[in-house]
Amino acid sequence: MTTAPAPLTHGFAQAIITSDPKKDIAAMDAGRTAIIDFLACTIAGSRDRMTDLLAEAVGAKLPGEAILVGGARRTDPLVAAVVNGYAGHVLDYDDVHASVRGHPTTVIIPALLALAAEREFSAETLVASYVVGLEAMARLGLSIGSKHYENGFHATATLGTIGAAAAICHLMGVSVQETAVALGLAATHSSGLRLQFGFDAKPYHAGMASRSGLLSARLAAAGFGGAPDFLDNPIGFHLAYSFGAVRLQAVTENWGAPWQIVAPGLTLKAYPCCTASHPVASLGIELSREGLAADTIETITFTYPPGADAALVVSKPTNGIEARFSPEYVFAAALIDGALRLDHFDDRPVEPRLMALAGRASRRHDNSAPRMSSDPKTRFVVLDVALRDGSTLTRRFDGLPGVIDPTTKFRDATAGHPAFADIPSLVRTMSSRADLRRLLALLNQDAIQIHA
């Protein structure tokens, strides 16, 4: 049965198919920068033992031409999307976007890289399709409101599935009708709960969303049927997922003017842990540089606006994976060690020397402050430290810290190995089909052996 797309879904699908970010230099440059950051996270994440376990479980031995980033193997495109999405998010070091309240690049780029195994397209087209996919994902985030996340959904997974499908539809140049069906199929795949934070399943959300978005677009392009009105239908996506906080017009309002990748733009992470813990990380490092000693501290209190620590679901972590979601641990590690490294957040048990300080920290909320929203101005943390000599100190951090240029982050994540050294400069200038083929070849190297 073929049914014309409903008005809102039709407008959304049409914007996805017809828009052209190639004309916007700022958007394309921001897209290339984000890809460098993503590849840093993914090459490093490819060495995580759970990435290899996942790859084997989902069938990485299946034949195919899609690359596994940081690995010398090739596999089926749907498998590659899962594994590369997981690797990009497993360290929780990848970018975030305020409108999404989640991680867009680690969902969208793996789907596009996987499609490169099936058809030839240029590097410029990949970047442009990524910008469109992010736009779609971000505008859904704006439209669906804060209750979606606060009631337990992980927006990286739920919105990411649709963002990945949008990127693939844009790149494939399918019709508006096919795009509407693809988006509806992606919406029916949409899943992922925040209860998985602190577990291996959390980064799996990124991989499964990437795979589902790619599959949804492929199915629709092949003629597979589905509802063409996922935004308009009275039992559609928004009714099921928004909990009444919906603002429907946001899905197309001022589309690409400016592009969401430009404003509000992505935050490229400075630390390999949950974004919501980054302000206390920066305060901890700042106080460490000022010479504050852990053994002089009696108590620590973090004050957040309502909703700002919703993702920080762990207070007393037992290992580094859980610790990514613990501001108490993050602050302790930042203060005591003066930095936050990848090895602070691996699967080993947390160190007693860090937990001794983390155990003296607590949280509260300033209920007089505006509830945290997609507006970065609503994000802050106030740190109050009571010292054992009876004195106190107070610090405040507004907004989010981030990295402007991920070149150093890329070098650190790849241990400066020359096999990967040309990737940042290539991504910044890549345009042609040959450029994309060269990038795929550079990424399809065994990072585990390189770092052995």
C-alpha cells in the first residue's frame, strides 16, 4: 500500500532530501572537525576488549567490504555500523549536541562509512550527508522536549536511529515518499533506555541506532512499506515519546539557518567521561593546579540546576566504566591526579585513594534555578568545599568545557602512531571519491597491533 506522506513528515523528509549544506563553508568545516574527533574516539575505542567481544557476537566474520575502524578486517555493512558505532562511544569521549541531549556523530558517521562499502560517493558528499543527519536528529530533539530524556530514554539511541536514516536517505538521493517511510521505519526501531548507563549496553545504543538507521533507509529504498506519517500520526513518534512536551514546528523551523552543527554546535569532549560531569572535572583540575590537597578536605557539595545531573546515575562506582557517570569520582580523580585519562575509566576496580575523597562528596539541586534545557545558559554547577581547618571555598562553572581543535586529542588517542598521522589533515581537505577511498584505507589498519 502506498500512501502520500502527511504534511509534517513530508516537510521533514523534503528538507532532508533537498537541502544542500555543501554551500555553507562553516557547516562543512564543522562537519570535518567533528569527524576528526569521532575518528580519534573510534580508533581508541577499537582497542577496548568489549569492542572485540561485540564484533564477534554480532558476526564480524561475515563477508563484506565495510571497514572496521582501527581494525584490518572488513565485514558486512550492518555489522560494521554496529561495531564502529559502539567503538566511537565506548570510551564516552565522543561529541555531544545540546539540542539532541546526546551523541550524534557516533551514530551517523558509522552508517555512512558502512554505506561506502555498497556505493561510490565523494568525501564531500559524506560530510554533507552527515550535516543533514545531524540537523534532523537535533531538530527532533528540539521538538520532543526534555521529558523524553528525563523519563528514561537515551536520545543518542532513540533520535540517532532517525538521524542516521536521514543521512543515508540524503546521500542515496531517494524520493520524499521513500524518505518518509525510512524515517517511520527508523522510528519503529527507536529504542534505548538510560538505565543502561554505566554498563556495556550504553555504547551499544550508538551501534544499534547506526545499524537500524542504515537498515531503515535501505529497506525503504528497496520498496519495503511502512507508515509515511510518523510525525503526524495521532499514535506516532511524538505522542509515544514526548510525554506532552512536544513542539512540532521545531522539526523544520529555520532548517539549516543556521545549521545545527554551527549553532549551537557540537561540544567536543575534553574528558573521557559523561558530559554532565565535565564542569566538576574542570573545577577539580583547576583546584589541583592551585595546590588544594585532598587530605585537607572535609566535605564537597555539588549544586546543580534541576535535571542537570540526570545522566550522572552513579555515586559510588565500583569500576571505571561506572565511574564515567559519577561526578564524585570524576572530581576526586581530577583533583588528586591533576588530569583525567582514559585509564581512569577502564574496567578495573576504582582505586581506594580516589574513592576516599569521592565518598566525602554529595549533591544538591538549586530549585530556584531554571530547569536545565537545551539552552547551554541553563547549565551550571556550584562547588562548595569545606576544609578541615574550618575554612571554605566556593567555585562555579557555567556551560560546558570543550575542545576547539581535536588534533591533539587525535594524536593522544592514537598514541601518535604514524600509521594514523595523516588522517586529520586528510579529513580537513577531503573532497573527492579518491580522498574517501584513501581515508577508508587509513582507517582499516589494526590499532591493537599498532599499540601493542
